[in-house]
Amino acid sequence: MFLCLSAYGRHLIVLAALLLSHGVVWAQQPVIQRIYVTDTPTQDSVFQLGNTIALEVTGLNRWLKLQETLLITQGFDPQQAHSKARNLVLYIDDAPLLNMPPLALYIDESGADKVLTAAALRSAQKLAANPDSAATAALIPKLTVLLDEYPVGVPDKIVFKLERNVGNYRYWDVVYQSPWDYSYTGKIGLGYEDRIFTQLHPNHVGSTIRIKLIEPVTLWIALLGSLGLGIGLLTLGARSWLLRVTLPRESNTASMPTLAKVNPPFNLGKVQMAWWTFIILGSFLVIYCVSGEMPDISTTSLALLGISGGTAAVNGLIRRDPPPAESATGPWLTSRGWLTDILSDAYGLSMNRLQQVVISLLMGYFFVRTVYNSVAMPVWTDNQILLLAVSSATYLGLEWQNNRTRDATPAVGAGSSAPVSNPASVVFAAPVIAAVPAAAVPPAASSPIPDESTATTDTSTDAVLTTTITGAAMPMA
């Protein structure tokens, strides 16, 4: 038995001395010893979005120095190699969570690893020189533990914050089959963007950690809050001027008429603004309650709010004049129903209004679907945002043109203020030039027969008068 133990110890000691003397151990991969929440160190098995977790890793310092050396040999500047070697990425079940850099990295720079490594090397060399001594049998278990738990030294620490943002929600989708799962069970590792260099923690068979994604109570609060927001907008829109056309007042001091008395129509610009306000605020509330963090306000959300608000503002500057007298659209500026109001103008169904409503509905659907699939505010391309902007500009331009055409329509009859029902049927009459009566020529008293000079003058005068009257009666071309 002792001979077998001595042979085993001899081989073990020689192997340790060989590894330590040649520095192979310096390339050994780091090992995650422990993961816990920074605020609650005892919480080391259940995490949730928004937690700041710390990973205690042994051998990380030497691993990073080795990577720096390799990058320098590849031609990188020492400073660049130092920064690149520390671009660490958190892994969940071999899936990298990119765009979630570490918040802090605490590395042991005291040299304790080198001291302990040197002590281990001296012990291994001493035991290798006397493999058959009586002390070898007692020291073999210590050396075995030393090799099994190597690298030795003070564990390094790296801190991450578990968060979903615009830049990394697609990488969370790689990890989870559905973003609406209440929790996920798996293991955590550490590496770079292209590879993982640690074993997944916990490394014991059957041991896992659990990440809470959604709290059921907060999910119901978010849904009820969004529902309340929608009901509030609909109620206020039906019982107040919130979504109605603002009627002109007789004077600045005149009071606004009551809603029940005038019943003004709904304004498409205000309805569109309320539509995007409900979608964006509702999505914001759902993401906040689900993830536990205030989501990033994407440029897409700001652009959509700006376009809808600008459309409502410019639409309010367009003057609403009475429709044609012969129009069968009903009383002037009186509601004919919510859908009819937003789709029709004074002449009936409007193509520019229909286009605006359809595009707003489709883009709202895509916005909500993106929020559901990713639990994050959408980020659209410039062309997708430009589609809504062009539709809004088209609606405003044609709306202004329709009212401008009505303003420019001439009235029929002199002094008449009645609008013209069909501008194309108006016939413009040529102006009539009034003939100036010629001065009367007194008859000659001395002779009943005019002389030659007088006859000539009268004839020329009659010709001039005839020409003037004839020219006045000629129609204009």
C-alpha cells in the first residue's frame, strides 16, 4: 500500500514541478468561485433584472495579463491591448449579453498570486527531490488540494448590472425563448464577444441559478394602468374639447360655447396625437413595471411624438370656413360621428385623411408588436419614421389647399356674399362700358339746310358715338 502511494505521490509531485517550472499554469483558465447580489451578499442563487451582481473569479488577473501579452505580440499598442483585454462579456448558458459592459473590475495587484505560486513551486520541488521520505505521504493530500483548486490567491471581482436596454435586448432574446417568461433557470459564465473562457457557474451537476424576468403583480398593474389611460382619453375626448375642432370665437373676450350646444366634430390631428400618446406612454408603463427599470426613451418615440404634435398644431392654424351651401354634409362644423369626422371633410370622404389614418394604425401596430417581442422601446430606421412624416405633410397640405380653394371662390352677383357651390360653372360676363351721350348740337336758326361744314362735323360725331357703343357691346374674348 505504501509502495503504491509512494509511486502515486512521486508522479504527482513531478507533474506539479513540471507545470509550475514551465509556467503552463499561468495559462490556466479563470474559475468563477461565487456570484452574489452586491446589496445582499447572501443572495447568490436568485437574481432579477435591475440587480447589480458581483462575480468572484480566481486567476482573472493573470489571465488578463496573458491576453495583453498576446495582443501586443499581434501588433496592438500596449494601451489598446490593456483596454481590449478587459472588454469582458457576461454569458448565460453560452449566450453572450453584449452591450452590457462591466461596471467595475477589481483585480489583485499586490503580487499575492506570485508569492503563493513561488511557495507552491518550492514545495513541489522539495517533495520531488525526496519522493520516498516519510513526510511525502503526509504532504501529498495538501499538494493534491493545491493542484485541484489552482489558481491560488485572492479572488478578483467583476461587477455587472442585469439590465435590458435598446442596445442589448436582442441578445436577451437569444437567451430566453419568450421575453414574457416569469423567470429563467440557467448558468452564468465570463468571456469575450467571440468566446467564453470560464466554466459555467455553478459547475456542480444539477445546480443552477434563477433569473426573475417579470413579477406577476407588476405585470397586472402595467396592464390595468394602460387600460385606464386608454379609457381616460376616450372619455375625455367624448365629453370635452380634448379631441374636438376648436371653433372660432366672435371676440377674444367671448366665452367658449358649451359642448352639448354646438357638438363640434372630432379633429384628426388631435386624434392622431392622442393615439401616439396612448401607445408610447402605455408601452413605457408596461416596460417599467415588467423590468423594474425606467426604459430608455428611444429616438423613434421622440420622433413619433414630435410628428403627431406638430401635425395637431399646424392643423389648428388652418381656418375652417363654412362648406358650400348646396353641400349635403350637414350643418357647418357639427359632428357626424367619430369615424366620419376624421375621415371626411366638407366635401365628403377625403383620400388624404384616409391615408393618414391607415398609416397611423399600421405603424402603431408594429410599435406595439416590437414592444411585446422585445420588452423595449422600438428603434426604427429613418425611412420608417419618414413614412409617417410624409403622410402627415400630405394630409396638412391638401387640407390647407381645400380651405384655400374655398376662400378664393368668387361670389355670384354684385354685392352678393353667398358662396358659390360649383366654381367650374361660373360664367364671367364682360364688363359693359357705359356710352357717354354726345352733346346736343343746336339747330341753325338762319337756314334749315345745314351747310357742308356742319354736316361733315355731325357725321363724324355720329361715327365716333357709333364706334363707342359698338365697342361696348362687343363681348370680351
